[in-house]
Amino acid sequence: MKAVILAGGLGTRLSEETQSKPKPMVEIGGRPILWHIMSHYAQHGLNEFVVALGYKGSFIKK
């Protein structure tokens, strides 16, 4: 099953962290927020992801 993850926001409420990287790549516990989201969904059987990128999307692709 596929999951769509919206990851294109500016992250203005996390402005201290998002000046150099996009919100989905801000680390919590040593791993990016996006990793935590994907891991949570994977535990529930979702194993394919479509990540809708916007702000600094090329940073996330790397």
C-alpha cells in the first residue's frame, strides 16, 4: 500500500532549524522527521511512499 506524505511547507514555526534545511529533514533523536514518519507508517504495513516536495525539495532528494 502507498502513502502520500506532504513535505513541502516552509516550516516557519521551526525557523531556527529550517534556515539551512527543510522541515522534513530537521532531526529528532538523531534522525530526520521524515524518517520517523516513514518508519511509523511502515510498522502499519505501508511500504511505498510518495513524498510531495516543495521548499528545498532538492535537499530532501539527496
